[in-house]
Amino acid sequence: MPFINLIILLIVVGVILYLINNYLPMDGKIKSILNIVVVIAVILWLLRSFGMLG
């Protein structure tokens, strides 16, 4: 995967997470769980894309 696509995808995920956190009315606990799940998913995806995870 080209580096530019990787950066663009990370920016898009960040913007979507920002919009969800600021504009969707949810409980704080649900938002924090959502943030943790998204961050873990992105980290796992990055590790797979760099070949560090099988």
C-alpha cells in the first residue's frame, strides 16, 4: 500500500472519529469504548499492512 494512501486513510478515520465524538449525542463511556475499539483496529490494520502481523 502506498504511503500517501496510508496517510489519507488515517486522516479520514481521524476525521470520522472526531465527527462522531463531537456531533453524535452518546454517553461518555460509550464514546470512550468506541475510541478504544477504533484505535485498536487501526493499530492492528497498520501492523498487518506493514507485515508485522500474520
